[in-house]
Amino acid sequence: MPSPLFRRLRRPPTLDLDDIQATLLRARPEPYFGTHAILEITEPAAGRELLRRLAPRVTSAARWDEPQPSWLALAISYQGLVALGLPETSLASFPANFRAGMAARAERLRDTGVNAPERWEFPFGTPRVHVAVTVFAASEDDWRAEVAAYEKELGEVPGVRLLSHQDFAADGFNVFGYRDGFSQPVVEGSGAEPLPGDGRPIKAGEFVLGYPSETGVPLPVPAPDVLGRNGTYVVFRKYHSHVAAFNKWLHDNASTEAERELLAAKLVGRWRSGAPLALTPERDNPAIGEDPNRINDFDYSADPRGLRTPLGSHIRRMNPRDTKLTVLTDVNIRRIIRRGTSYGTPLPPDRVKDDRKPRGLDFIALGARAIDNVEFLQSEWVGSGNFMGLGKEKDPMISLQDKGAYFTVPGTPPRRVQNIQSFNTLLGGEYFFMPSLSAIRWLGSN
């Protein structure tokens, strides 16, 4: 049975796939291995030299539906573009929130308290985060080979420093034990075959710069055109996951394993297998989680009160589908492509004591509106419940919870589960621009 991540090429693509980076359209393998690296450019000429060297290694989205042993992605922050010596006219053509950087947008993102930038791990929150390099691979051997190849190029370019290196790997399930990464929008013109429940393809300009968006016109493209066209924006947020605290909260609020698994599914909106509550509300059905034709084939039209999938559950917040919203918004322009990764070893559900080992989630969102959308999601759909008529109730999985926070399980009467905690703590992040392959070559030669 194919992985829920798998999609077929339905018709000839109309996008410039050979110029678009693979990560925008290629789903990570299952299982996967990889590395996130953050680089600092200390000499503009050295930064351009590194781009020239890495350009042939950056994988395009051509043949995105075919198996690929490994691929490399590259993205650049605003400070990285400054460090490369990009002309002021080009720098000024980028959006204001990208130019400001994630740390400066903390209030909008509700990154306060333990999530505040002054508490982030180095180098996040500093102006030294310039280039992000990510390697994805389907096997450990291919991953190590690709990392060694890029590190060889880096080692031969003095004037570019490696600031951080984070390895990741997973079997398709995140550190909380949930299948992850399979629910994605279909990009019009990519040639992707929509699967049941995907909805109509979203206009390419919502994800790739230079194409018509959902409004009918392209979004603003950074200047010159060779730099901006076929590029996109990336939001990277690294979290430490408190899996033992999650397990303990479930044990404190449910007396049997079956009750704990149901409560956990209510928080997320899916069982750990990936099977949605909308299709199997009473018990898990792993066969649905393994079936790409069933795992997303649902809506909420028959569940307006959230009796199956709570209104405040994580997946219903992130993609309300046809839920009637108290605060109206165009759901299609809020879609993002997610390429999140997990790092560290998972903890089984019966482990309620923290072993203090690093483990967590790297939230990675891509899209032409990715920065605007993540700021909106964090502020409105994650950090509040007003859009669903839930008042101050927050996302139960990824929000920073207040003292006395709770989660509502609808019913007759509804159950308000108290003292929900923050199960993920932000360790840092940044906004990046992911240039096209031709733009990488242009940046390297100017």
C-alpha cells in the first residue's frame, strides 16, 4: 500500500519545475533522514562563491513524483541577502515582515514568555542567520553522502561559517507518535493528482512567485524578476517537545489506555495512525491512516458542533475546511505547504517522566504568503479561539498556554479538561527566501 505522502503526476505540468526547488513540491520520504544547517556569510565574495558551488547540488522540482535518494534545499534570510551585497533596490522590494525577521515579529507571533526571542538557542534571534541548507534523504547512507558533499564545498570557502547543524530522522511519525506530513494542498500546474478530500487545486501563485494567485493576479515579486520569479518564502520554527508532560496530562485526565488515546485524538483531531476522527470517531483504524485515498477524504459538514472532531482540535484549527467560522476568512489563501521534520527519539505513551533528551519538531512552512499566513495562524487560529467562537481557548498542541488553560470536548454536556499545558517550547526560528535555481546562479555571479 503506498504511503499517504505519495502522489502521482496526473497531467503535464505547466510550472517551470526545472527552475523551482524540489522541496516546494516533493514530499519527504517515509522514513526520512536529514540535516538542517545554518550558515553565516562574513565576506560577500565568499557567500557568492558558496552559492556557485552549491547551485549544481540544489535539486529542482522536475520529476518531483519520482523517487529521489536525496536532495538539497537552500534558502536565504534578509540578513543573508544583505551579507551577499544585494543592491538596496532589490532589498527594498521584499516584504516588510521578511526584512524585519522573525525575532522582531515576536509580538505578532505571540512568541512571549518561554518562547520569547531572548530565550532562543543560538544563532536564532541574531542577525548572523544568513543561509539555511537542508538535506533530505530516504536512507542513512544517502543522507551521509549528501551532507559530506555539501560540507566539502563549505570547507573550501573561507568566509562562510557553520553556526548550527541539526540532524533529524523519523519513520513518518513525529515524537508524539502521530503520523505527520501527509495533508498538503495541491498546487495548480504542478501536475499533481488530487486525492479524495484534497479539494480543488490552489492557484500556483499562492505558493510560487510569478504566477496568478487566488485573487487572479500574481503576488508582488522581489526585483529583479530573475531573483524573484519561481521563488517562495520559508518559515522555520524549531520546537522542543514535552512528550512526557503530554503523556502525564493524558494519564491525569483519563483512567484507561483507551480513554487516553481517545482524549489524545480529540486534541489533535486524528488518531496516532493518522486516521481522522471525522471518519472513525470511536476507535483508531490504522488501515485508514495507511490509505492515501481515505486519510483526508472527509469534511466537517455533518459535525458543526465538533462532536466528532472538536472545534478547537489542532487539525481543525490549521485547516477548518468547511467549518462555519465566527470570524470569516478565505481558507484557500491561508494554505501552506508543510515540510516539518522530527528530531530526537520518541517516547512511548506510558513514559511520564522526562529523560531530558533533546526531541522535538521543526515546523517548516513554504508559500508565497507563508510569512503572512504563519503570523495570522499563530495570532488568530493557534493563539486564540475567537474564529471558532471558543474565546481564549488556544491550540492544544502548539500554543503557549496560560495558567488555568483548558480544552473543550463537545458533548451533552461538554467536558472542559483543565490544566492543559504547553507541550512544545519554541527554541528559535527565522524567515527565509527560497530562490529559484536560476536565482541562485544569479546571486552567485553578482
